[in-house]
Amino acid sequence: MLAILHPDTPLDSDAYRQTMHFLENLPGVSVRVHEVQGASQRLTEIYLLGDTKSLDKEEIEALPAVERAIRISDDYRILGRHRDDKRQSGFNYNGVEFSQSNLNIFAGLCAVDVPEHVEMMMQALEEHGEVCTRMGAYKPRTNPYSFQGHGKGCLPWVFEKAGKHGIKVIAMEITHESHIEEIDTCLEKLGRPTGVMLQVGTRNTQNFELLKAIGRQSTYPVLLKRGFGITLNESLNAAEYLASEGNANVIFCLRGMKTEAGQPHRNMVDFAHVPAVKRLTRMPVCVDPSHSVGSREKSPDGILDVMHATAQGVIAGANMVLVDFHPKPEKALVDGPQALLMNELPAYLEDIRLCHDTWKKRQAIYQRLKESATE
């Protein structure tokens, strides 16, 4: 069972103390408290774990600090929606909102290479009013002899350039818990000119010790990619690992399924799962068309496959797009053949906004249908 307290309930108030005293003394029940900081208010959610079937929901709701109580299922206890549309979905980080109703675009370099290319990418984003990007410093590779990323050596100049160009959030994959400290130390030393979203790559979706380490910190939100060879349920439970350790600021990323059935694309595009993830959980949902499609092939209509895939995800309600661009793809150290070109950025952004507007219009159609059915 989940007890949701009244917004902004002071933790030193009599109402909070009385409520916690009652809940902590329930037989066979353990209590776990989660704080959820929204844009305008702080919410406290108290999870009651154990033998909760016999608990009286109305009795819990009668406690002085409790706004309402919800019976929750076993799956996705913290991140799950549990058929309650009133629970907050998403979060704010470094001045950027991430929710199930808006859209953020993270266009950038799959792997950081040279300062010149980072500068060109961030300047282009600034010129188009974008405040988010992707920059890979740590790169897990299938081949041990392939470029593994510049690591902490590139962090200072990447973060400084981000601050210079007004970039507020950088999605950056990490592969070891030590990378969290490297990123944090560098940002602190520079005066935190930008923010970082820790990215868990598809190879580490079931690296449970890494997930626990990331979940134990609450400074940085997390972008978790779906595991390429596991079920959706298994990937969503990986996200729950993060939340169960204390960090519920998680975005779930669909990046295609590894299967020969996806050919000629690099992976089987799985963006039809966007609404499914939003129905099952409160997480904002990201799509990664670059790693799903894996090429710059173009259909007869003149539109790149990666752009068509992006449109499918955004029209289905995606809240974030993670996409590869590069000023000089032929010189890229990772995934150059799939990177979009800088002169394609304006059209790509326009296309995405068109698709997002279409999703809003689709929503309105079915909202009218719902309202007419209740009249």
C-alpha cells in the first residue's frame, strides 16, 4: 500500500510525527519514505511493504498527514502508475521539466571526440533554442580494441562549453559507479555550469550493482535504456532497481530490440511501446531512433528512415528524443554512419515539433470522445 501525504507536509510537524508513529507500528509492515520534488511543491510518498492486505485503506487515509492511500501491485511498486492518474509523473532538473506530457530533444555526439566538434554542436543547438544534448565520454564497446571514450579527461571542456552555450542538461552514459564521482567532482570544481543526466546503456540494463549505486545518489536523474535482449517487463524492473534505492527521477528509453527480424535496420524499432510504458509507469519515455535504425538510408519520399522512426515515437507520445548528430560524421570515432548532419538539424527539429503538435491534437480527439460518453 502507498500513503501519499498532503503536499509540502513539514517533516517536523505533529501531523507527520503522528502519522509515522502509527505506520511504523503496524505489525508485519515495513515503512519506506520517498520524497518527490515537483515544480511547485514537494510530495512525500510512504510505501508500506509486507503484509498489507489486511490494512484498512480508510483508516490509513484518516491519518492527519495522509491525503490518500493506494493499493499497489507487486510490479513497479515505486515507478508504477497503479491505475492512479493523480500521482505526479516526471520531475524538474536544472530548470528543465521532464514529464509524460512534454518533449525534450537531446541531439548531440554519440562520442565526444575533439573540442571543435563539441563547440560546433552546442553552438548549433543554442542557435535553435535547444538546452539539452547528448555527449558520450565513457563508451562501452563490443570490441575491446575500439575507442572507449575520452573518459574524465574530456569532462572539463565539455562542461565549460555547455555552460557557454546555455546547455542545461547533458545525457552522458556511465559504465562504472566511479564515473558518478568523476562527473560530480568536475562539475563542482567548475561551479556547475551545466547539469548531467546519467545514462545507463543497453548492455548495463541488468548490471544490478551499477543500478543500485546510481539509485543511491539523488543529485542526477537517470536515463535507462531498454535491454536489447530482454523483455519489456525485465527492463522496467531494472528501472525499479533505481527507484528502490531512492532515485525515482528516471526516464525510460526505447532503443530498438536486437533481433535479425529488424533488418535492414540495426534493431527492431519498438516505439509502439511508448504508450504502453506510459500506461504501466509514471516515467517519461524517450526514443533513440539513431541506434534503432543505425543508418542514413532514405525512403523514396526523401525522408531518412531515422526521421520516420522519430516521427513514429513522437506521434505516439514520446517525451524525449535521443539522437546522434555530428559536424563531420566521416571523422566520428563512434557510429558516424548513422549520425545526422548539421544542416539537417533545423528540418529535424521542425519535423519533431510538427509530430508533437499532432500528438496533442490526437489527444484532444479522444478527450472529446471521452467527454461525450459521460454526458
